[in-house]
Amino acid sequence: MITSLEDHYASSSGGSTPNRLPGLQDMLECLGMEFEGRAHSGADDARNIAKVLMRLLADGAVVRPNERIDLKAEHSSPETSYTAKLRSVAKMNKMEADNWFKAQLRKKIAREGDTVMLKESL
């Protein structure tokens, strides 16, 4: 599962045009922040993306997976004229994201249940 911060930002702020999602620099500027470090440096980009994410969360945004990896085909969404940057990335709707969260929760409960049973048996 993947979370596209650009999509979350665009939906929470209305800061995109129909055919273009905002870039990192656009998001920082709109939030009154400055880019720190060197552009296209993996570590510096990651720090700046984290700044945007922390701001969105502080402002009450709900961040959930909105893309998934599907190695079978290239995908596009007719509603948004969106074509995935990577052939293996497909858009995910809210129901798919909710089902993924529920499956993760069930796995976590199962793991914790196994741990509790193990402790009780010792």
C-alpha cells in the first residue's frame, strides 16, 4: 500500500489543477514553509515531505493508503485523467483502504493473541 502525499494535500487544500498534482515545493510554499537542504537529495526530500505530512496531520487530515502496487498492468483513472507515474501503481478507493486497514488490524490482534498465549503457557 502506498500513500500519495500529493493526493492527500490536493484533496485537503484544493491546491491542484485537474491534470496536475502539486509538487513538494508547491506544497511547502502554500503551507508557508521553506524547502530545507538540496533538492532531489533523497534524505532532504524525505525530511521536507515529513514536514508537509506532519502539518497535514496537525491540521486534522486523515492520511490513509490511496494507491496500491499491481504488477499486472498500467492503470489510469478516467475520473481524474490520472495515469500512474509507475506502471505498477494503481489508485485505491476508500473501501479498498478501509479493508486493508481491517486486515492489518486482524493480523495485529492475531500476533498479540499468540504472544499472550505464549506468555500464559510459560
